[in-house]
Amino acid sequence: MTVLDEMKQIAEEQGYELTENAEKIANFRARANVPLSVCPCDKDTPAPYRGCVGFICADEIKEKGVCKCNCFRRK
């Protein structure tokens, strides 16, 4: 399963959709070996607070409609 496939699965399970940036972010994660539990835009905040879709990311999507990385958004 590719990183993008895993992100699609997370989005589906959480009731979100991926943005047009998702493929670019997935490719970066794969090249840089950044696990989904780590936010590539905020590596200093540990899981489960950040990451696809950590507590902070989920709150951002709920409040702003999109996560910090602009990867996941509300449907």
C-alpha cells in the first residue's frame, strides 16, 4: 500500500477528503521516510497530537475546514 493509499484510507475512515496537495505531500513523505504519525509541517509536535489525522489536525479540520498541511479537509 502506498502512502497516498494510506492517506486515502484515513480520510475515508474519518469522513474527510484529500485536497489537491495530498499527492505532493504523500510523495514527500515517501521520499523523506516521514511516517503518517508525524506531521511534515510541524515535526516538533508529537503524535497523537499531530500526524494524519492527529488530535490537533482533527480540530483544525473541524474549525477551519482543512488541516495545517492542507492535505485533509471536510467534505
